[in-house]
Amino acid sequence: MVEFREVTKTYAGQPAVHDLTLDIERGAITVFVGPSGCGKTTSLRMINRMVEPTAGSVLVDGQDVSAQPAAALRRSMGYVMQSSGLLPHRTVLDNVATVPRLNGMRRMAARKRAEELLAVVGLAQELGNRYPAQLSGGQQQRVGVARALAADPPILLMDEPFSAVDPVVRAELQQELLRLQQHLAKTIVFVTHDIDEATILGDKLAVFATGGRLAQFGTPEEVLRAPVDEFVAGFVGRDRGFRSLSFNNAAGLTLLPAATATADRAAEAPAEGWLLLTNDGGGPAGWLPPGQRDPAKALIGGSLFTLGSSLRQALDAALSSPSGAGVAIDADGRVAGLIEPSAVLQRLRADGN
Amino acid sequence: MEWFLANLPYVLELTWLHWFQSALPLVLGLAASLPLGYLAWRIHAIRGLILSLSSVLYTIPSLALFVILPVILGTGILEMSNLIVALTVYTVALLVRSVVDALESVDDGVRQAAAAMGYRPVRRFFQVDLPLCIPVLVAGLRVASVSNISVASVGALIGVPNLGFLFTDGLLRNFMTEIVVGILMTLVLAALMDLLLVVLERVLTPWLRRRRGTDGSNTLARGGPGTEWEAGGGAAVQNRIGPEQRPDAARAAVRG
Ligand SMILES: Nc1ncnc2c1ncn2[C@@H]1O[C@H](COP(=O)(O)OP(=O)(O)OP(=O)(O)O)[C@@H](O)[C@H]1O
Ligand SMILES: [Mg+2]
């Protein structure tokens, strides 16, 4: 879909991108990841001709982009950037309607389309008449995504779109993007310097090294499990072993039965051992230490493991629980059992890695 | 005061002429400064040249300009067009720098975003750069407006009728009231013109008046404090039970 052919870009003799050859798959999310200044943005911008290569060529659908008029090319690709990308003097609706308007759509029709898109990215209609400065950072980024989608382009270019928002909103936006991508199946090129974000979002990762060199291109699992060199190993980080557990399915993990009670019956439960409080729906509601059976004194629990998710989740649930045993829940949120850290390690040995 | 009331129609006519003679050059000057300023901003090599040239233009004494212009333009020495052209020259001299500053003031990220969406340069200039320039541009226009209104008075010396005539005439006749009325009317005119520009700016920049904080409903729903039951993704939906804020471990879609 998008191909880099021996692309080099130099600024004043310094290579920003060095001899890049890369095939970006149709309908998948390809993440450019790497430390600051390694040429991710420059590579991305060569796709829509915001930057022209010094040597080599970029092809979209087999056509050299340099042969196409820049403005038309850019309208055929959505572009989302880190921040300040919205036009401050236009309302949210008019911002989203920009590219359809540039393509000659009537104002009313373009605004109607924009309204639909606000719903698609999960923004309330009444935000449509606000100006960008009246939105939170997370909302602005949603508007940016809506705007990029407005003309329904097959390709989306996203340059650190979520890096200026707090971690909670950021996680929300990431999930939202994955949800959208399930319906839309766009070809997305996503730039980030956060390896976690890259593994969450990417179907493929392109790891860039300083000097604009492509160090490794592969699935997140390949990159985390088998970094090709010192640079990639160092970049994906010391906890890449823990992180790569996200690729291990936790099916077959041994669950221990949980001692549970609802708050009003806690006093009747045996006094020894940890007691897991549950709410009316059967979901976890806190832990009572041995000997303590007053529900008002319950300890806040750790992260939850949903059956069917990864070993990373399972181990994290176990490690973050005050009782030392993680809580597994089923798809309906009911307590399904407990996870001992040793069970995770056992399961891992059975996997052979 | 009596003199003022008795001559009110006359004074008002002079005021109107004065306004016309200073406002028209403002419009013409703006129209000329925009392309000049754009070129100066866009092409670094000629920026210095254009900016110093405009500074030099502004230092030409007004009277000298009034005398030279008829020679250059071939107009009669007493025609109003000389004054209009002279003031337009001053306006350009002042505004070119404002236009460059205004274009510099536009966030480059916004400009890049506009380009990335597929704006062509001309359309981008009118739909993105120009509206965002308005605050800095109006600041320049306000200076030019005051400058024009004060310099226009000199036109009376070459016989162009405006409020300046009240000065020359009052001086000639040694009649203080007339001079004071001239000064006051000039001040009033300058103040009104300034007000007009400020109002114009406010009308043209609605986005600067509506800032956030006017209502507090713009934060996203997110997990409250003490979100220890981590949700690996999605909105961390937290139900609270009781006044003690005990987290109810509601379902949290945990993802890898
Ligand atoms: N317009 C430019 N002129 C000169 N040098 C540039 C220009 N744009 C980028 N560079 C240089 O090219 C290199 C790569 O820049 P690029 O913006 O692509 O990095 P990046 O990987 O996106 O980094 P970051 O994560 O910080 O955004 C840097 O060393 C940068 O200084
Ligand atoms: Mg970058």
C-alpha cells in the first residue's frame, strides 16, 4: 500500500532518514517507533509530501507520490498530529468539515458529515459549536481523529497523536482507535516514541535507530522477544520480558477457588485466611486480611485478570493484590477464582518460554 | 462653545472630510501591505530590504511628501488625492512590519496542519493565516489610524480641507477657540476610529472571546482518585459504595 524504496533524506549533509526500504501493509496499523530525532516524523511526512526525499521514492498504491499534486495527495490521507493541529478560529464542526469542504462538498452536507463523525469518535454533539481552546486535550485529539476521517481516506498518518494527554485518557484513546480500526480497516501509520503504545496498537513495528536507520521491522512479539541488535534490545527496555507476557495466552492457567462473601455476611465467614468481598453482582469489592471481618476495613484490590486475556495481566493481578493472589473475573465481571504467581510461572514453563 | 455651535455644520463637514482622508488610506494601505508583507515574510532574502525601505519611507517629512507627490503623480498641487496617496504611503510603511509580525505570530503547527489537510497556499493564506493574523494586524492598524489622523491635519497647509484648517485659520486669525475645537475634534475622531477598530477586531475574532472555563463540563469521565482496581484500558468505570469511597470492583475490561 505504502512503500519506501531506498529513501534517504538529508538536512545539511546530516541524514535524518537513511536508506529506508519498507512495505506498509494495507488495512493494518504500522507503528514507527524509536528515540527522539531518529527520523520518524520525517519518514511519515514523506508519505504525504510534506517532506520531499533527497533520494529514493515513496509509492502509494504503486504510484510514486512525487508524481502527484501535493494538495490532492494530502486530501487523500488523514493526518493527525500531536497538538495544536486544530484550526483555532474554527468551531469543532467546521474543523472536522475542513477536508470535505476543500474537496468541494457543500457547507451543510459537510457539517452533517462532521456531526456523524463526532459520534463515531465518541464526542457529544453539543461540543460541535465550541472552539478548540474550549476542549480538553483528550477531546481535541478526538476531534483531530474525526477530522482525519472526515473525507474517508484509505490512509491515516498519525504523528504522536496521544502523547500530550494524561495516561488514563491516553489509554482510552488507544482503545478507541483499536475499536474504530476494527470497523474501518484503514492503513494507519502511527508514530510514537513509547514502546508500550507501539505494542498495544501496532500490527507491525518499525523500530528506528539514531541516524535515521531502520533497525528492525516485525510484529510487536518479534521485536520484544527477539530484538535484532543491542540498540533495539536497549530501546524496548529492561522489562521487555515482563511485557512480552502479553503475547502469552493464559488459557489453561490453574485457578484456585476463592473464599468470598458479600459485605453483610462477612462477619459469618471463618476468621482465618484472606476473604474476598463481593458485591451483589458477584464482582470483587475488596480484601479482608486474616482475622479482620469488618467490611468497612476492607483493603482495595489490585488489577483484575479477565479470563481469556494474557499472562501479563494474570501476573500483574497476582503481584498487585494485597492478599498475594490475583482475582480472575469472567466476562460478566463475576469472581472466577484466584491466581497465584507460581501458577503463572508454571504455565509459562509449560509454554516453553 | 458658541462659536462651535454656530459653526457646527461646518466643523462636522471638516470632520467628515478628515475621517475620509485618513480612513481611505488605511484601507488602501492595508491592501498594499498584505502582499508586500507576505513577500517579506515568505522570502527571507528581501525581508530586510522591504522592512528598511518602509522605515525610510516613514521618515520622509510629510510636508516634503505633499510637495513632491504632485510632481511625481502629475496631479494639481491642491488636490486631495495627494494627501490620500501620501497617507497611504505612510500606512504601508507602518503596516508592512505589522503584517510580517502578524504572520510570524501564527502558530506554525496550525499552518503545517492546514498544509497537511491539503490547503493550497493562496486559500490557506486567506482562510487560515489571515484570520489568525487579525489581532496583531489590528494593533498595527490602530497605530496607523492615529498616525493618519494626526498627519492629515498637515494637509490643510497645502489647501486640502479638513480639521487641520481650523488650526491654520485659528492661528491666522489669532482665534484660540477655533484651534481648541480643532484639537478636540481630532482627538474625538481618533478615539472613535480606535473604538471602531477594536469593535471590528472583536467581531472578527469570536474564537478569542470564548475561552475554556466558561463551563466546567469539559473534562472526560475518568477514574477518580484511588483507582487501584486498575483498568487496563477503556474508561475506568468506578462505582462507589458508601461515604467511605470504597471502590466496588466493578467489571473492568482488562486488556493486554
Ligand atoms: N526541517 C528540518 N531542517 C533541518 N533538520 C531537520 C528538519 N526536520 C528534521 N530535522 C532533523 O532530522 C532528524 C530527524 O527528525 P524527525 O523530526 O524526523 O525526528 P523524530 O523521530 O520525529 O523525533 P521526535 O520523536 O523527537 O519527534 C533530527 O535530527 C532533526 O533535527
Ligand atoms: Mg517527531
